[in-house]
Amino acid sequence: MLGGDPFGYFLKLPNKSLVRRNFSECIECLHAMADLDRTDLALLEALQRNARSTYAELGDAIGLRPPAVHDRIRKLEERGVLVQYGARLDLEKVGLAVNAFIGVITTPDCDYDAFVSQVAALPEVLEVHSVAGEDSYLLKVATRNTRHLDSLLSRLKSVPGAARTKTTVILSTSYERPAVPLQSLSEPEEPSYWRKASA
């Protein structure tokens, strides 16, 4: 429970430098979100659904002419909102049938930047998240089979700063949202603990 002091909770975490960095990034994200209008959000949702859409197709979806769509996309790229365009793969069909989440607890003297750099260099690692709670990091990985996963765990445990790992194998994925619903999330309800803190 965060209670009436959400800031106090985060400042008690051991990895304070990362917490402060991530909190600052969250504030920057809130400012960036405030600069996006409804048309920007609709355009970003359309691009997430199909990044190969033409300017004309995107324009039909959001009610703009193709030159205006091109101009908005260029500005979103320049501001760093649109980071890259990619393709979604069925991992099982490309031979990566065993996927998992791995929680990593780090040592007290861990060099976090070096640790993340070495972990991210492992080709099986798809995502690296700094998290609150018992674990220091949560990784999402893709492997061919259990033997491959076991090999990855051995390599991961040899990375300086790794103390213990906890693995959760994904049996099946019941739901995975293909795109962030930006228009629905652009005006979040104020959490109750913020209202209590400001009262």
C-alpha cells in the first residue's frame, strides 16, 4: 500500500538512482502526452495497427489529407514520439517455442548500467525492466526449448551483479494487446492515493 505518501514509498527502494531516473522519465512522458492532440493520438493508434499504411489510408482513418498526415508523422518522429517501425512475429513459428519471464535480484554492489548493458547483449533477451518489489529487474526472453532456456539462465547468472533469478515459463498467452489505446488512456482517472495526499 502506498498510503498518503507515494513518493516516500519509492524513495525507500534500494535502487534509488534508477528510481529517480525513471520517475523523471515518467514526468517527461506526462508533459509529452499533454502536447499530443486527439488527432495525433488517433494517428499513432492507426500506425500501431498497421505501420505500412499509406498516407492516404491513414488520412481516411483520421480525417486528414495525405500531406497533413505526412507533416504530423514527421513532427512525431522529430519529437521522439515515433521511435521506430517494426513487424510482429509469431515466435513459435520461427522456432522460439519456450518464452519466459525472469526476475533478477542483484547484489548490493551491482553496477546497474553495466549489468543492463551485458544482459541486453544476450540475444534471447527481448525486454529488460527495472521494477519495484523483491526483484531488481524483470526480463522477457525467447528460447528454442528448455535446454536453451537452461543455458541462458547459466549465462545470465554469470553476469556480474546477478545474485539470484526466478523463472516463470509462459505456457500460453491468453491476451496480448497489439497497440496502446492512447485515446482511452490520455485522460486517466486520478488515483485515490493522490487525492488523499493532496487533501
